[in-house]
Amino acid sequence: MEAKKIKSVFVDGAISATFISDAIAKHSTKKEIGAHSIFLGQVRNDMIDQQEVVAIEYSAYTDMANQVFRQIREDAFSQFDVTCMHIYHSLGRVAAGEICLFVFTSSMHRQQAIEACNYLVERIKKEAPVWGKEIFADENYQWKINQ
């Protein structure tokens, strides 16, 4: 028997508003759902040692990360009464102001959707083998050349 392939949560670059709205729209036919909870992680332009962050370069051990994401989802499904649960994380460069993490949960009732969404985000931040390297304003010239 062939093992089920683990779905990748990764998106190249920033997660667009169109991607997010399409994901939401796909759930309009699921009429047993009464609530959605959404978390959007956005890249901040922090100041670190007087240098402005203009982007973050995300990397991961994708096979291992996808297994961790799958386990987190399975744990959440066992703890919360949710209908749907989706996780998307960026890989590569994401500019300040752009979305790098999209977590979307759906349930019959809002409390379960909200609690599941919060649970997922906290577990992802603690456990997922995904790393971000800050790109600073003084490095931005090289970045624009490579885009």
C-alpha cells in the first residue's frame, strides 16, 4: 500500500490577497460552517541595530517541515471541532508589509474556529523548522538587481 503524500504548505514568495480571498471563497458552498478564523502574519520593517528590515528570506527543510505541519494539523483536528483547517507559509523573499503566513480555520461555531486558529499559530511558531533571515535596507540594492 502506497503512503499518502504529505501536502506542502509552502508558497513561493508573498501570499497574495487574491490567494487568500480565493481560499475564503471556496468555502461558501460548505453551508454547515458558521465561522472562520484567519491569522495573517505580515513581515514588519523592524529596526535592528539601526538598520531597517525591508524583507525576510524564508527557508525550511521542506520535507521535515511539511511533516511537522501535518502533525500540528492532526493534533488540532483531534482537539477542536473544526470543519476545515489550512496553513500556508512563504518560502523565499517576502517584502515588509507582505503576508508570509496564512492560517485559516472553519467550524460550526466561532469559539472553536478561533481557538483552533490560535493553537495552530502558536504551535507553528514554536515547532516548525522554518527560518527567516532579515534583509536590511543597505542590502536592498543587491536584492533589486536579483529580482
